[in-house]
Amino acid sequence: MPSADDFLAPVLDRAGAVALRESLRARGKIVVFTNGCFDVIHSGHTQYLAWARAQGDALIVGLNGDASVCGLKGPQRPYVPFDGRAAVLAALRSVDAVVGFDESTPVELLAALKPDVHVKSAQYRVEDLPERDVVEANGGRVALAPHLDGKSTTDLVATIRSRP
């Protein structure tokens, strides 16, 4: 009988993620990467991650560390610490691995991983992404996932706070 761990994607360090990427590459697999804070995971996230996973054979999710989230989102964030956010991501069917990073952007992680596809939300423009150059320099491409208006952590938290 399988254990619960059999249904969770691994949460890896950078070296482990690179080793996974190389193993997948050796088997001719298309590796997709995306990243984010994923602070309070909601349906917008799950739809985004499913879209990202559909761009290739495996999805590695870069997850901002707690200090990085605080720097990007403000002193009240993250609402959920790294281990909790990583555990929820690892339980999603679309996610093949999670890797943490502490920088404000995933540029260094992308330089190490060299994914075939890097997915970001269509709320961004490819030419404005700081990671675009490193992705393309390593032979990858940037794909923009459809952005779902009204499906954000900020919107969800505002709704929760507005209720009596």
C-alpha cells in the first residue's frame, strides 16, 4: 500500500532541483519552471500552475523564501511560512517539484536550472521580465499564462477582512 508521501512532489534545494532537471533532460523531457510567493494558495494559483504544467513534461516551482516574500509584499507577509506553502504546492497534481529561493527574482535559480520553458502571468510583459535574458540565453523560452482578474491573494485577503 502506498504511503501519503508517495503523493507529494519533492521539496528540493537548488542542487537537488538541478539534478532533477538534468535527469529529466537526459530522458528528453521538456522542463517547465515558474515561480512565486504562493502565500495563500487559491483557485487562481491552481489554474495558473495547471496551465504551466501543460507547457511541458514536468513543472518545477520556484518558491520565494519568507524574507523574500516580506521584501516583495511587505512586513505582514508571508501569511503562511515557507514550509507550509511548500507542502501545499507539493500536494498539487500539476507540481513535480518545489525549490526554494531567497532572492527577489528567480534569475540565479533560472541560470542554474536552465528550463526549457519559464512561465509567468500575462499581467507581465516578456520584455519587462528581469529573468527573460537568462532564460533565452540558455535556450529556453518565456510563456505567458492567462491572467485571471480578481483571483489574487490580495483580493482573497480583502474579501476575508471585509466579512464580519
